[in-house]
Amino acid sequence: MKLADMPTFPLAQLPTPLMPARNLSAALGGPEILIKRDDLTGLALGGNKTRKLEYLIADAQAQGATHVITVGAVQSNHCRQTAAAARLAGLNCVLVMNASSNDPDIQGNFLLDHILGAETRIVTDKSQRQPMTLQVEEELKEQGYVPYQIPGGGSNAIGAASYVAATYELMSQIIDQGSSPTRLYTTSSASGGTHAGLALGAKLAGVPYAVHGVSIERPVDQLKSIITPLANQTAEYLGLDIRLDESDVIIHGDYTGPAYGVATEECLEAIRMCARTDALLLDPVYTAKTMSGMIDHIRTGQIGSDETVIFLHTGGVPAVFADTDSIIPAMQVPGI
Ligand SMILES: Cc1ncc(COP(=O)(O)O)c(C=O)c1O
């Protein structure tokens, strides 16, 4: 289906701003840093999932769904935004979430899921998510409902297409602002829809920047083997001839830390620096790890002080309320 013909359910405040982070640039001795504020997409505190859900919810409606079911970790931003999108569309929402206990703290995103009134099913092992999802689907069908499954992270061809569209939005801002960015930094995750859409969009639109992903989980090779085919499925879905190979997908693997969701010292520094320079709030799971990679590339001269770089802020701030044990001590440092 052509991108322009994809049905959308309106959820997002677009275009999101492309804003300079002047104080952060100065603190790092250049380059010019532009922040693409997808944390301001709207929809229950915003984030990158809003764009994907505009297409996914429209598809659910086209299929006559009564319920959406999706999966994630208990602090999933995707789950929180899916719960919000379902409310706006008049759909019911079931979230199948993995947590370390059956009774996780009701805080951060999980608190917002409760406020939004989503039904939540907790499993204590990620491998139980799929069987639980199938069980929920069966239960709903037996009751005569029509469930629609949204994949983890909203990352299929339909969701990833939203970041092809976002590329054109960004290009128009770059042209309007007369800037020539050399790099765009984004989070690379194992769902991968944002990076896949951006990489495809970059190739299609002939952008001036290279898309640089920073892994927040899993080794680089594994992520490439997820993101490259997803970009190609998206190209196929959109009826495009263009295809990517793994060399089109740049991912940095040095900033992940010990595991998904475990804050690194560098990401805590990024949270502190961004907040104390340009009042930019980052989260310890996704955006701060990505920012820690970009900061390191600036400090080590991989990005020249005369360059312009874009950081895609994908949201996720509610997670700070669920990780105060890591964050509070790291904020005791005076200055930036
Ligand atoms: C704040 C934030 N940034 C980035 C991502 C990664 O996006 P994607 O799932 O498209 O790879 C997520 C995914 O949940 C997220 O919540």
C-alpha cells in the first residue's frame, strides 16, 4: 500500500519540533545538536509509539476489532501508549507484560496503565508472553469479541512505515531551517521499528545524514538481523522496489551496559547533563543510553565540532519514576 494511502487514526501532534540544544552543544564544545522532539507527539505523555499507533489503530478498526492486545515489559512505554490510543479509538486494551514478580510496583508507566484502565496480565518470564497472548485471544474470541494483536513495540511493517513518513517530516524541517546534519542518532531495540523505518526513509528520501542506532539491548549483529528484514518488509508493504542490506544499518553496541533496563553510569550522566543544560528529560532505558553514545562520539572526535547532528528523542520519561534507586544518587552531583 502506498504510504499516502495508509489509513490513519489521528493521535499525534505533528510535526514535532526540531529544536537546538544550545547549552548541551556548548557544554560539549560543539557540534550543533538538534533534538527531534518525538517525546512531544502527544498521547498520554508522548513518545515514538504515537506515530506507529496512528497506523496500527486504523488497521485494527478496519478489521472490526473490539480489543487490542499487546506485549511489553512492565515499564513499557509502548504498552502505556497503546492503552491510551485504544481509549481514544473506543477499543478495549489488554496488556500482557513481563515483570520480575507477579505483583510489580505500580509506578511509572505501569501506574499510567492503571489510570488508563487497561486490563493487565503479568507473567514472570518473558517467554510466557506469547502463550498468555494466545490465551487472551482465545478467551476474547469465545466471548464473541474481535481481538487485534499489536506486536511488541508496534514494530511490524505498518508501524515502521510511520518512521518513513517521519523522515519526510524531518527533511522538510531540515530544508526550512537550512541545516545540513551529518548524523541522526536513534535508539536501536530488538523490536526495531523506529530504526527500520528511519533507515528505509533515509535511503528513499536521500537524506544528508547517516542514521546511527545505539543498542539498548542485544549484540549489534542480532539487532541488524532483525532491523534489516523489517525495513525490507516495510519497503515491500509500501510497494517500493528499494531494499536495504545490513551495511545500511549502523548500530553502536558499546553503550548497552549489563542488560536492558539496567542504567549505566554514562546514561545517568546523560540524564543529568541534558536536564541541567537544556531541561531535556531522558529515560534510563532508551533515550539516555542512546544519548550517552552520542556524547561519547562527540568527546572522542568521531563527530567534528563543526558538524550538525540530530538526536531523535523517542520519549520514555515515565520510566524515571520507576528507577529512582539508580537515578537519585546519580543526581547528587553538583553542576552538570
Ligand atoms: C522511549 C523509547 N525509545 C525507543 C524505543 C525503541 O523503539 P522501537 O521499538 O521502534 O525500536 C522504545 C520502545 O519501546 C521506547 O519506549
